[in-house]
Amino acid sequence: MRDLTITAILIVVAAGAAGLAVWTEPDSNIPTALSDQGQPFFPGFKDVMACKALEIIAYDETTATAKPFKVEFRGRRWSLPSHFNYPADAQTRLTKTAAALMDLKKDTVRSDSTTDHPELGVVDPLDTKVSSLAGRGKRVSFRDGEGKLLADFILGKTVEGKPGYRYIRIPGEKRTYAVKTEAEPSANFEDWIETDLLKLSAGDIRKVTVNNYSINEQMGTLDNMERTILAKEKDKWKANGSNVKQAAVDALLSALDNLRIVNVAQKPTALTQDLKTTEGITMSMDSIMSLRQKGFFVTPTGQLLSNEGEIVVETDKGLVYTLRFGEIAPSQPGAVQTEPKAGQTDATRTEERRYLFITVHYDEEKARTYNDGDLAKIGDQGKRLARELTNRFADWYYVISGADFTKLRPKSKELVKG
């Protein structure tokens, strides 16, 4: 009996040792659940040039909205479908974005639980079933020219203590990975467009007329009218014939030089066509209603006025720009609203962005004046640029930031030295 007991003990010990050996065997220590670690997310995503469309869904917790942004190659040019197909300067940025996310590996499995998604910042920004507003990531997808999906990621928070790593999840899957990537795709409109809106530099400007006024729509009058004329005379600026506060003038010229738009809205087709011709605006009902909604009004004599005044800029090439400031503009087109925070107010109530209506024309007499009667040194530059800009400006109401709006409407007392 004693021998049988010893034999049984030895069998149990041997079985335990065998089990330990299996558990610690180097070639079989990866559980099936982790078998995809180290594999590429999208093995077929290897050609940057195959990307013909990029969509980014960012999330704004302050407004509880998902903000869709899309750039796409269509009709032999890049455009922004999320912003009325506005022309995009996209090739370089899209290539860098695609290269940073192409052929990514599933470096480290971080979690298989959906309860960890908010903490890791990988909640799908489009998921309406999740009540939490916090922890939503940025969803980025690529498609080829035929609309086939090449890759689709949710980019989460950066991994603490591991520079260059961030959490990533594939939409519809529970698993979250820690992945090495420096990708930070932008969903900001201004990062994807031609930034030099007016095509001028501060050194080109010879005269600026600031017409500050506001329209009293109830009374049909212009209120708070004030005109300041800045003119450059022998390399020195004068304001209404008086000396200027040079720092303030420099700030205004810099604001014109560096003017950036943050959004756009389309003009009606009829208005666009009218603005591209020399015959003037015929003023269809669609055009009149569109203008009024944006804060612009046509007088019985055909003069175009704006809610918050205008600024006229003349350059050495004979270009005359008129920038008219209209109504407050909404923050984003096409926002997807989710459950709001308690007590949250409409973002447009405090939004300072303004509609901007820009026109430009070439004035040969001014070109002669600013070049001492000699047009040879500038040639046809002014004419060509005026045509190019007229065709660009005719399609769009632009939207500028509140900061730029303020910079472009200085009061006389801010410019004229006392």
C-alpha cells in the first residue's frame, strides 16, 4: 500500500511539472487572445498615392459635437466636401498624414474591455450610444479613388511615459493598442487651404480707408459713422493728414498681410456669376436674401453696405480691395450634435467669427500714381492678379476670426497721434 501511495505522489508531481513546462515553454506562451499583437492594422494599406479621400471626425467636448472634416481628390483637384468643396492645398499634408498611419503595427495590446475606452480616449466620436462626452477620440479614415476603405482608426490619448506612443482602436472592435506613431491629423479648415488669401504684403499697401459704421436695420440708417484715411507719403504714413501712431498702423498692415480665413459659405450661383462679370449685380431675389442673411445690404442706388463697416485697401500694383464685415457666423458647418452638457449654451451666442465679403478691381490710374507714372516695372501684374482674385472671391462668403475682425476695424483715435 505504501508503494502505491508513493507512486501516486510521483505521478501527480510529474504531471504538475509537465504542466509548468507547458506554461513556461517560450514558443507557446502567447494566449490566443493576443495572437494579433505585432501584426499590421491594415496590411493592404501600403501606397500613399492610392489615398484619394481622407475623413477626420474630431470631437469638441465644450459644444458636445462631432466635427466632420473631409478632403477629397475630384475633378483633377483637391477639395473639401465638408466645406462646400472649397479648393484645398492638400497634397503635401495628406501625404504626410497617410505616411504616418500607413502600415501601422499593433505594438502592444492595452485592453480588451470597452469600459477602458473613455480612459484611453478611444471612444468613437460618432457613437451616440455612449453617454459620456469625455474620452472620445479622433476618427481617421482613408479611401481610394473608387471609395474603397483603405484604413480606419480611432486615435486616442498619448501613452503616459512612452513618448511617441498613443492608444489606437479600430472602430467596431473592443481591443485597444498602444502604438508608436507621430500622426496628429488636423481637422482644422485653415490647415488645408491656401493661406495667402489677399495675395498682398504689407509693403505693397499705399492707402487704407477704414469706414467704420453699423447698420440700424429697424430705422434704415447708418450709425456710428467714422472714416479714417491712411496714406503713405514718401515712406511715411499719415492719417487724415495728421501724424500716426506707427505701432497701430503697423498692426493694421500686418493684419491685412496675414489675414486668414477660418471657414466659408457658398454664394448663390446667380450672385457668383454677376460678380465675375463687368456688368454688375442684377440682384435676383436669391442673391438679395443670401446677402441679407450674411449681413450685407444693397441700397436703392446699388451700393453694397455691410452690418459692421468696411475697409478699402489700395496697393502699388493698382489693386483696390474692399473688405466688408457682416453678421456673426456659426462656428462649424455640418456639426453632428450629441447630448449636450447641463447648462450648455448655444456656441453661436458668444462666437465672434464674422462673415467677410471681398471684392477687388484693377485701377490703372492708381497704378500710375503709385509708380510715378511708369507702368513698365509692374507690367500686367495688377490686371492678372485682379482677374485671378475676382474669380476666387466671387464664389465665397469668407469667415474670419473675432481677433482679425477687431484688428481690421481700428478707431481713428487708435491711429491718429494726438
